[in-house]
Amino acid sequence: MLQSTTKRYKAVQNSIETLIISDNDLYQFGDIPAQEIFSTLSKWFVFIDTINEDMMLFLRQTVKYTNKSFNSYFVVEELERLVETNAKFVGELYLEMLKNEHYPDYKQEKIQNTIFKLRENGESKNALKIANMYRAKGYYWIKGIDS
């Protein structure tokens, strides 16, 4: 049974990865319904183990609109899960979210942990940028990222 479940999970994961990189024209919509759809699609992060450049256009759109359907908490948790093996992309995705004036603050310990792991995995500049962007908006609970 476990092997069958694992096979199905891998099949779903492969299908989602194919959809993510299939048609970049799909990701050019910026209207409100499309933003809400991208927000909902952020739940697909659970199926991603490795982020590659081909996925980034889609993932940038999803993080840009995570606040539309209250999916920020989910994205924060998934970025924390992915940071050790995908630090460069996780840093870029976090910055994309913040540049679009979305500053999640739920599960502060997960956000803090992600920032520390970015620094530990060679993304110190992005870790510092993220911490400074939070601070500039009045979020001072991020500690220990100063250099």
C-alpha cells in the first residue's frame, strides 16, 4: 500500500511540475480573479522538493499574491521546508513577496528560522535584505541578522 501511495504522490508531483513550467503566458495575468487563483495555487508548494529556474516565474506569481486568499502561513512553512536545498530560490521568493508589500508575520519562528538558514546556506545578502525590509516596516522581532 505504501509503495502505491508513493507512486501516486510522485505521479501527482510530476504532473504539477509539468504544469508549473508548461505555459509562461498563463502567468501574465494580474487581474483580481487571477491573483486569487495564484494565491490558492500556492498550496502546490507541498509537492515541490526541488525548485529550478523553470518554475520560478510561476512561483513568483504565487508568492506575490499569497495574501489574497490568506495562504501566507502555508507559504512560510513551505519556504522553511525548502530553504536548505533551495536557498537561492527561497531567498528570491521571499524578496518577491516583500517587494509586493506582503509581510507575513504568522509563525514568526518559522520566518526567523528561514532567514537564519538562508544565511547558513550562502544567501547572507538576501537574508540581510529580508530582515532589513521587515524592520523598515516596523517588524523588529527578527533578531541576530545584522551582518
